Amino acid sequence: MESFGTETHTKELDTIYENEQGDIEDIVFNESDLMYDFKARLRLFRKNLASVFRKNLKKEFKQVLYITLDEKPLDYIQAFRMQYPDKEIKILTCADNIEGLEKTHISFEYYLQNRMNTAVLYKFPKSSDNIEIYGLYSPAFSGLDKSRLQYMAPFIKASRICAKKLKPDIIHCDNIPFFLGGEFESKLPYPVKVVQIIKDFAKFEENKTEAFWAAINLVDKKSMRKLCRDKIIKKCIASLFNLHNTRRFYQMRECLEFIYQNYFKFRKYIDKCEDIDENILFNRMNARVLKLFPHMAYENDMFYNSMYYTLKKTDFWAVISKTYYNEILKRPELSGKIYKRIERTKNKSSYVSYGCTIPNTAIYQKFTTENFRELRSRNKKYLLKEFSRDRIKAKFVDNALFKTDDYIIRGYLDSFYDAPLIFASYKPDIFEQGIDIAFNTILKLFELNKNVQFIINIPDGLKNNYIKSWVEFVEKNPSFNGRWLFIDGEINLNRFFASSDMFFIPKRANETGIEHYCGMKYGCVPVASRSGIYNDTIADIFDDITYGCGFKTKTSLITNDDANEIYLHAVTKALNLYSKNPASWNLLIKNAMNYNSGWTFEIIEKYNRIYNNL
């Protein structure tokens, strides 16, 4: 029906319903009216017949298996089931701890590279919304760092086997590559469609320090032989084996198996000491692997980039930001060597939006637009008092502000200093999180004598030399005293959002988090990069005076050399509005608090259309 707007179909309809059509003799190869009328009716009859046939053949999906290693998407599934109660979505994730879980009848063995592993499927207790959650347990992946390759490969292999036993109509794979290459390259041996959801293409490029591990997990036999014939690689493997064994004669395969089984144990001291023998050998092997496969040639030698094969084999892929989707199709630098595969598969791609339901019951102290001023002022005074110099020195800070007792505090805040309080919370990934931009902006504001105070939270941040050096630098400058606080540890974010005026988000990566949604619920105004999901969900008040809820940079920061200046300009605008235009700032707070971040019908319907089309 949608194609009936074309000129050809309009003429067909006119002929069939005997409407007058000018110059009918000139239509389509000068055929006679009678012949054209007959062909038009025949074409319409064939279309109707084909439509009925397709309708009879069409199979409505009933069950979706949602595979994820991130947080369980209960709010999404709850919203989807409210709109489509006849559809069932089950969750498959990893079971790190099987205590209290119900063991199912599904258990199996699976072979990955040179090892045979076992896996068992467990069932989590049903949630209040009666959502079925399954947990896969296997010694090969449970309990490790979920983002690393040695965890992901066996989990996906086991998930593919498990999905065959659960028999869903559609597999929704959330932000982990479903077709890794090598043993994972082939299509599934049973009729099921795969939807691949991607947060950021750059995230699927494995860390270069893991190049050797990526090789022994994902290359084929031909590439593995090529790798093990290299003199440097052979020497490093033998040396690594000799560090922990006294045997004089051994085979290369035996050495590899030993390294494979003990890899994580060997690398656990990487952050504490870079120059131990194991790390030196691993670094040499990683460097050599990168030299042997400089372009990570997917078709020829090395099955390295997992997303390449996932895009090639998946039935449909989508990213979770309209802005990011448009950017990756136009800007090759955002996806690098994956760009050609993105172009080839764009006919089976789209974007979906990300929802986040934050119930009012979860809002600390029941913040509303009516009581906002009173609560903000009270919380701010309390936070400044708790992080004063004397309290920190006496180790008398309120423990309710932290999730654990394991935290480090550097710097302090002046409780008598009346200034906007700015909050920044990041993971220790410097480039992706934009920590360098945030740090440079803070120093520039201090240099310009701007009236500001900062709280910076980076768990495990002091283990990073760059972050540690920056903290030591500001500590040595007495003019900065009382204006900054650094917390290395897990904190209760809501307490800090409830006390801060602004939230810095200079991130380069297209990450999806709920932090800026939480901040906005407390009227903590975001100052963000104009990229990805932040551009989709934050309206700059200078772009939209009616519904503006934050501030954004003029351009994306990901590949811009002037990122520091661009972000500083957005921060300066925010500070000027805060100090010079209280009425507009209050409107900004009201819009931020009233922002609907939930799973609206439009968002849910986009997912449903994708499932239906498959």
C-alpha cells in the first residue's frame, strides 16, 4: 500500500476505476487502452494474490531471547509486555554465583579451541513482573571480567548451544558480538533470526594489550600455524612456559595449552608492576602479533575483529542513538576498518532509542520542582561540611555517601565558599570518558579564577598514572585548595546529584548510561558532548528555550583536535547563565526534572517493528 504513491501505480488505479487520464494513448509503449487495462488489472490481481500468499506464510514471532552481559533489562521487557502481552521475552545472562538458583535439565559440553568445557543452565527466581531470567554457568567464563575477550568467547559459544535448546524465534544480542569468527562464523543450525544491538563500534575493537589472547582464541588453524612458526613468538612461548615448569623437553602445543589455562593468573599483576617477567614476555608477544597482522585482515589470516563477522552474519543490526547512526554512515573515522562492512549491511540496519525508567520511589529525598531549592541548598551545605578539611583529616566522613569502606579521598572543599558545585563521575578510560577534557577544563577554570568547586569521582582512578599525576599536580598548587575533591571508590551517586548544580559529561564514546538521566531527575544540569545519545536526549537551552534541559558542545568531541576549547565554551555558557540569569536557570532545572526518559510507546514500537520484519 505504501508504494501506491508512485506515478505508475496512480495510472493503474485510474484505469481500473475508469477515471479520466490525459493522453492515455501515450502510456507505456503506446499500447492500446484495452491492452493497458488488461495488464493493469492482471498486475493488481497478481499483487493481491501474492499479498494473501505472503500473509498466510508470515509467521508471527512469539518468543525473544535477550542475551546480555550488562544489567538485566527488566524495565524494557516490562514496557514491551505491557504493549504486546502475547509476546514473551526471556533473558539469558551469565550466572557468576549459582547459590539460590534453580538448576534446569539443560547441561552440555562445548569445545572451544583446544579445550572441552562444561556449562549448565540455571533459572533465577522470577521477578515481581514474572520475567524469566536464565543464567549460564561455566568455569570457562563465570567470575571473570565480563568485558574481556577470554570471557566473551566461551560465553557466546555456550549461549549459541543454549539458544538451540530454548528454541526462541528471535535472538536479541545486546552489545556483545554474536558471531565472533572462526568457530562462530557459520549461521545457526536452526531457524532463528538474530538482532544485534551495538552501543559503540569502537568498543568492539579489542584492547591491543590482548592481541596474543585474541589470536589464540579467534584465529583459524592456518593462522595459528603461521603464528607459532614465528621465531620471536616461539621463543616467548617457551620462555613463559619455562618460568613455571622445570621440564626440559616439551611441545609447542603443550606450552600453548598451559598459557591458555593460566593466562588470567599470569596477567593479574599488570597494574601493580609492569616489569615482571610474565608481563615483559606477554608484551613482546602482543607487539609481535600486531606486527604480523598489521591490518587485522579478516578475510585472509586473522579472525580478529569480532564485530566484522557479526555484521556479516547477523539478520539485523541497530545502534541505540539516531545521532550516532547518522554519524557512522557518514564518518569512516568513527568505525575505522569496520566502515566498509557497515556500508555493505546498512540495508539491514537502523537505530533504536534507549529508555530508562527511574521510578519516583528511587529518587532520594523525593525531589520535586516545588521543593527543589530547599533540598538542593540543604544537601549542598551538608556535602561541603562532610568533605571539609577537618572531617577528612579525622576520617569522620559520613559512610552513607559511599558504597563500600574501600575509598581514597584527596583534596577537600571549603564549607564557607559560596560557588556552583560541579560533579564529574567517570570510569578510568581516559580517551572514551573524556577525562583529559574534564581535567583540562577544570584547570582552565581555576586559571581564569572562576567561582567554582568540583567533586571528581573515578573508581580505581589513582591506579592510572595520568590521573594520579593530575591529582598530585593540583595538590601542589595552594591556590586550588578548598575548590576540588577527588574520590577513588564507589559512591552513592544519588547523594552527589542531589547536592550538585552541574554534571560534566565530555565523553567521546557513544556510551549508554543512566547517570545523566539520574542527574536530571535531581535538577543537576548536564554539560555534555554533542554526540550520540547525549545529543539525542539533552536539549541545549540555547537551541530550545522552551524545553532546553542542559548544555551541549557545538560539535562532537570524538575526533576534534580543539575538544578542550569546544567543551570549555559550553561550560562557560553554563556558568554565565547560572550566575547572571536565575530565571532561565530555574526553567532549565524544571525541564531537566520533568524530562521523560522512560520506555515510551514510540521507542517500544521501533523494537517491535524490527522483530516483526525479521
